[in-house]
Amino acid sequence: MRSKGVIAKRRRFEKPVEVLLLVCALVTVLLVGLITILIFSEGLPIFQAQGLLSFLFGGKWAPTASPPLYGIWPMIVTSLTVTLLALVIALPVGLACAIFLAEIAPQRPARVLRRAVDVLAGIPSVVYGFFGITMIVPLIRNIFGVNGQSVLAGGIILAVMILPTLISISEAGIRSVPRAYKEGSLAMGASHWQTIHRVMLPAAQKTIVTSVVLALGRALGETMAIILVMGNTPAMPASLLDPARTLTVNIVMEMSYVTPGTEHYAALFGTGVVLFVFIMVLNFVVNRLIHRTVK
């Protein structure tokens, strides 16, 4: 009888909690839906007025020209280039650091390094921008003899910014691999590095890929640091040393003075639509890859 009373009390307590969790989930879905509707409703008119291909693949962004030109192809290329450059720089470093923390480092140094990574994650993006414009940009200027504000500077800053995401999530994935996997590999005569390379990393592959997706999302959506180090020229960069403008920077720089309801306003929201679609496609492709890998 007493156990039945305890179970009844637990159920009475659990029911409101379940309802609360359901409401929170529905609110999240509702917010995503509202954001999607807002972006698409404000951005779709530019595709009708300018034409989908002209807007996506046009090479000129000149809202003050007569007639105005809204082509975002240079900014699409720049966004993808700087994001991939950041990933190429950050992924080997982040994965190596995660392996070191999870499998090699003694407890005390590992604890200090984790705190440093946490601090790195908490630094505001504008501070990264200050670091870039005072350290990275002059360094590029001195080495290559160019202005310094460039795609390369943006890629380096983004690489530093996405490192905490790559390190923290990848380390958690490696540490979550069952201990029996490692012990079994070592028992069969594999070295520590062979165990990490052939057992631990493949077992943690899903989590590592997740960290890459989150890092890519962070890099694609970053604005403040990029504004300070890339020169913000809405033209196709001929090399990594040229100034350029990303999709997010284009929105931030011009949204403050644009008149709501105009074609220029719709073009900025259309840029947001393209960015939104990029993120959705990225998540879909990666989820499919993870699903196939798990199978």
C-alpha cells in the first residue's frame, strides 16, 4: 500500500513536468516557425522583382545605382570560402587538442587547458575582431605587402572562434566511447596511438561530425569579428588576400539605414533567406551522412 501511494505521488508530480516540457518544446517549434515565416515573407519579393538567378548569381551589389543592382554571388562565394578556410585551419588543431585532453594529458594540465578553452568560448566576438585588426591584419600586411583586411584574416579569426566548439564536443565524444573498446584494442596488441586512430576516433565519429556542423554554423553566422578584419568590399575576391564581404556582414552593414518595404529592404531579407537555406541544407546533408555511417 505504501509503495502504491509513493507511485501515485510521483505520477502526480511527473504529469505537470511532462506538460511543462511539452509546452517548452512547442514554444521552440513555434519560434522557429515564426522566424522562418518572417524571413521568407520579407525576402521572397526580391526574388520576384529581381529574378532568382539574377539575385543569386549576379556579380554586382549596388543599391544606389540606377537601376539598383542586387547580386549576391560574390558574397556567397566569400562566405563559403572563409568558412571552409576556417574549418581547414581549426579542425586539425581542435581534433588534436580534443585527443590530447581525452586520452593523453594528465589530470591537472587537462583541467587548466579545459578552463582556457571555456574562457575562449566566452570571449565576445567583437573582442576577437579587435584582436584580428590589431594583430592578424598587421601581420598579413607585413608578410604579403597588402592592405591586410582580407579573406585570409577572416578565416584565421573564424578558426580561432570555432576552436572551443570543436574541442569541447569532440573531447566529450571521445571520452564517451566505452572503455571496453580501448581495453580490447590494447589487449590485442595495438599501441595507444593505433587504438586512438582506429578505435576511439571511429567510435566517436558521430559526435565529431556534430561538432563540425556546429562550428560551420557558427562560422557562417558570425558578423562582428568579420566586419573588422575583412574590408567589407562587396566584390568578388581574386585571392585570399583581397578584401571581401560575407552574407551576414552585408545584412548588418546596410539594415540600419534601409527603408522598410523597399526593394533594398527585401534584398537584405533575401540575403537572410539564402543564409537560412544554407544552414538547413548543411544540417540535412550532415544528418544523412551520420545516418548512413551509423547504419
